[in-house]
Amino acid sequence: MRRYRHPATATFIVVFALSVSLAFSQAARRSDLIDSPQLLKDLQTLSADDMQGRQVGTPGGAKARAYVTQRFKESGIVPFGESLEQPFTFAAARGGTGSDRQGANVIGRIDGTKGSVPCIVLSAHYDHIGVRNGQVFNGADDNASGTAALFALGKYFSAHRPAHTIIVAAFDGEESGTRGSLAFVKTPPVDLASIAVNVNLDMIGRDPDDKLYAVGTHWYPFLKPYLDRVAASAPVKLLFGHDDPQQRGVEDWTKDSDHYPFHQAKIPFIYLGVEDFDQHHKATNDYETISHDFYVRAVETALRVLQEFDANLEAIQKSRN
């Protein structure tokens, strides 16, 4: 996630210290939908120091990718071909100059009972910004939170088969310019016309006011009635916004994560995320500062969004066309 506004907070150091001390005592919130202890374990593993900040093209990024691949398999997510890993190459410098860099997405699917068309793409990026000046930037919220959610959601839908196929995509290189999602849209495993909607998870692990934003209804208003139904009984406050470039004083997140290449390809998207300005791209964005209870409820809300879209996917596809 690439957001740059960080409001000054006079009490940040005190709040951070308290959050660290309290986080160690947080127990996994009980959930009837997902394996919440495993969800937190996955988040903790992905945001540990030994992942070295998960930067694209680094040993830490490769280690994170191996873990993602393992957890995809354990969650019942199957590959399109022989491998879940889909390598891609991109230019290191803007303008196409400089040495090429290597990244790799992890792409799989959960087959729907009605077949593969239309389908949903569920995505999150697993990379972060690595090590800077000797400090590991663990990126617990950005975006170990979204990545760990893929495993929990994959396990649920593997056991409770959706009507429509869900493509599960863990993208690499988001922090380098949405490189992984650009590669996916350029060479998709299915016809782009068959993708009815992208649900992108990026920064869903921390909000003191229980707020989770569903971004994208400004561009795709036909999706809002489905999300309104989810919001009416969601475990968190599901709000709308951050997607209107003409709205003054409110950041527009339309271009800020891996949903944007889908939008550019005219594929409807909903991006689920929080206003985590204080911790964004900070070395303190660690597992201990995640709001564990909120995080579990945010993932449960994402599950309900997917269920609602799955139940109405033919109508969504028709509205898209």
C-alpha cells in the first residue's frame, strides 16, 4: 500500500508503548467462520524479523513466498497448472531503464460448484519494503494482514464450496508499483472478461474505531446494494469512500493498491482497507501493534462480502457488461 499522509500525533509514542504491552495479552477472538488462532499465527509469521521485510527480489521476499505457497496448499487452494508460483520480470527503474528485477505471484483457485465463469479474484500483496538503515520494516498491517486473510478465506471456501470459482492471488511487487497485479492482468490464468469483480485486501489489521472501508462504489455503484446488505450486520463498521477524486479533503485510494490494474482493465473492484496512517511504512508496524480482535472481525467481514458477491455474481457480471 502506498499512502503518504501521516497526521502528527503528539501521543503516538505513549500509545505505541501501550499497544505493544497490551498486544502480548491479546487472545485470538473466537470465530465461527474462520480459524482465528491460525490467522494470527500466519500474520505473526509473515511479519517476523526473519522475513526481512519481504521486499520483492530479496531472500526475505523468497522466504515469504515459500510460506505463502505452503499455506495456499494447506488451505485447499489449487494451482492452474503445475505450480502456484507465477514469476514475472519488471524494469528496476522508471522509464524502462536499468537491470530487470524478478518477482513472483502466488496464484491458485477454489473451484465453484457452478463452474469457472464468471469468477471472483480475491487478492492481497505479500511484499513489503524490506530493510532500511539496518531496521526491518515488518509490514504487519501492510500487508501481512491481507495475505494471512487469504489463507483463512481459502480454507473456509475450500470447505464450503462457492457457487463460482474464486481465484486467490498473493501479489508480489505492489510496493514497487503494483508490479505483480500488472503482470497478472497482462497474462491472466483466465479470460479477463470472465472476471466479474476483484476483492482486494490491503491493510485490514488495525483501526481504533472499528472502521473498515469498502472502496470502489464511486466507480461501480451497482456493487453498493450488495455491500449495504453486508454492512447492515457486519462485525465491523463497513463504510464507503476514499474513491472520489473530486472529494476535497479525503484521500482517493483508487490508485493505491493492486485493485488499480483491474480498474484500468475495466474490471470492477472493491478494496477493503483501513486508515492506518500512523503506522504506514514505519518500522513499528509489527505484529504486536495489530488490533487482534478487530482484525479477526475484518476478515469475517471480507468473507461476508465474498459470500454476497458469490450469491449475485451473474447479476454483477451483467451490470459490468
